[in-house]
Amino acid sequence: MIDFLEEVYKRKDKMIEDIQTLCKIPSILDETTANEGQPFGKACRDALDAMLEIGERDGFVCENVDGYAGHIDIGEGEETFGILGHLDVVPCNESGWNSEPYAATLKNGKLYGRGVADDKGPLIAAYYAAKIIHELNLPVKMKTRVIFGCNEENGSKCMQYYFTKKPYPSMGFTPDAEFPVVYGEKAGVNFKIIGEIENDNLIGLYSGNRANIVPEVCEAYLTGSYKQYRESFAEYLSVHQLDGYVEEEGNHTKLVLIGKSAHASTPELGINGAVYMCHYLSTISQNQLVQFIDQYFYNDCYGEKLGIAYTGLMGPLTVNLGVINYKNGHVNMIIDMRVPHEVTDEKLTAKMQKCLNVYGLKETHHLGKALYIDPQSELIQKLHNAYVEFTGDHNHQPQAIGGGTYAKTMPNCVAFGIEFPDSDNKIHQNNEEISIDDLMKATAIYAKAIYDLIKE
């Protein structure tokens, strides 16, 4: 029997070195340096070239697809097993890091740096898993194609372009989520709402700048002296155990409420500052925008009040009021939803339009597609069995998530790792990290899973 974990540890130092090579490149979307051959900027192209150089160093056939993405072919076969990973990263805060963000610093058994867990480290782990199968000369019926793009964090235009030029693999996974295997990803849906609403005593309302984040801070500007709001606002904050404050703004009053941010796919983990602000404002203002938000969003992140609540095989539909910009009576809002595959687009839009019509608001929408693979399929079962073999974890079962990954860009593809249950790799946060032991274990899981799926 092959000891994949032993084989992984034999290659540990080189794996870490390759991760560090990639993580030293600050591959953030940079439109100022974007041009032909580097559509997402110079740094993203540098990361693409670095990954291709790793494949060429190891003797594999590599191809750059117009700077959007690239691939490394490992082994032989008419059919292809695909591994999809991304080389772009989100920006780092200027402060809050305990080490250099773009270095993949090894300390106390962990790697720290932007990309070590999302998604450069996992990409290298999956690459080495396929490489180990090849180096052991194990009999396989299809080749493995490691595909990597440069725009996952900003819409996955890279992979969409790639698959206009190259065929889909027969099956595959992306190491860009969590364990156990993810058989379903809810559809990402956005409603952009506009309209004109009379001010009443509300001059302005501002919260959030990204629809896929639960907004933490909300600012409201009201007519009148701060003295008429100070006591009631303080009492409201106390009752709801929230932070906030009141300021005098010339002849007007500024209220600030601080909630708690969370990802839009799990809005129940956050405290929506805008929604809680409007719940307070509804007690002192007749503004129709305030009434709309309070009526349909307060204490409800599952769409029950909107009439769109649904729980399916992938779990519940979720709703996040992500962005509000209200000024001079003009409304701009964005609502982010994560929708199970059973919900029809027609039902969703009809229900939303009915609620909006009551307040004279209009909408435009983007309706994404859900991903659902039968949990009993060969792909899901063999991926999950490999996970169980190396973890002994029978409690966590194949799952569905609200987030979206590269898996949606090709048929018969799912997300698989790299974050383990009860771990926190601080993805998109300061001090992003991954433990070396987790990295090694994940690589062994990937090697076992890939081999079980492609062996003769």
C-alpha cells in the first residue's frame, strides 16, 4: 500500500520553497499595468510565469493561455483530470501583520503570508499530489492537468476565458474552500435597487462598499440637534449591545452604529449595521427607505419577510443588504443572496418586485447559477473517502456552501479543501496562515483522491 503521507513529507522542503516563490509576488489585480498578455496586471502575469516555470523545471508540458491562465500537464492519457487553482490574491492591510505579508514566513510550524491558504499554498499542494503519482510511476488512465488563473478574486474572468480556448477536463476539483468535499455551491444573486424617496428628517444613509460583506458600520445624517436623538440612540445601543455614537454636524446630527462584519454567504454570523440603524430610525422617522429596510430585513437574513425563504438540499437561501447609499432623496442599494439550486429565477424576481413596488423602488439583477453534484456520485464519494482515510473524521460529511469557487466554471468539478474543520486560516485577513502539518496532510489527501479517481 502506498504511504502518500510519507511521500509528501519527503518533498516538504521543496514544497515550502515553491509556495514562498509564489507568495513573494503581490499578485493583486492592477488595471494600471494591464495590457496584452497581462490582462490583470504585471504582478499577476509574474505569478503565472512563476507557476509555469515550476512545471517546466519538473519536466512537464506547460502552456500560457494569453496571460489569463495557464496549465501544467502531468502524465499521459486521452482523458483529463483537472485541478483548478488561482494565483491572484486580495490586497493586504497596511498594518496588522506580524510578518511580511508577501514572504510566506515559516514560524512555529506555520507559514504566514498572503496566499499561503488562498490559494497559492493549496495550488502547490494539489500540484505536488499529482506530481507524486507521476513520480511513483503509478498506472493511470488519464492525465492530470493543473490549471491556474489570475482573476478568481475579481470575477474569474481568467477561467471563463481559458475554457473558450481549451476543453473541459472530464472531472476535477479546486483546492479553494474547505474540507470535507463541497458538493454544492448556492447561486450568487445580486439585486441593485434604485429609486427616489422623500427625505423626511433623514438627509443621508451610508453603509457598506461590497455586496458580499455584511456591512459593519452605518452612518445616518438627520435634521435637527443631536440633543433630540442622543438619549434614545444611547438606549437603543445599550438594549441591543451595540457600539455607536452621536455627533453634531453643523445644523444636523450624525449617528454612527457599529455592528459586526461577516461574509455574505453566512450573514447570520454578522450584525448588519445598516439594518440595525434602520430599526432605530424607524422609531423616529417616517422615511420610506427606513420603513422598507426595517420591514423586510430586520432580524431576518433568510428572506422570510420578503416571501422568498427556502431551505433545500444545499441549506437555506440567505439575504444580505450589503450596500446602501442614500443622498438627496436618491436610493442606491445592493442586496446579495445565496440561493439553493431548487429556487427558480422567475419566483425570486417576482417576489422581489412585488415588495419593491410597494415603495416605488426599481431593480436590476444578476442571477448566478448554482452548482450541485450528486453526493453519491463517484467524484464526491472518492474525494470524501480520501479525506476520511487521513483524518478519521466521520462526523463531518460532504457539504454545500454559500460561497462560489472555480468549480462553477466547468462541469463535474467541486471544491475540496484546504481548510480543515475547526481550523481558521484567516483567509482574506491579516496574518493569513496555514500549518505545515495541515499542508502535508492535505497534499496526501489530494494524492490519494486523485489516484483513486484516475488509476487504471
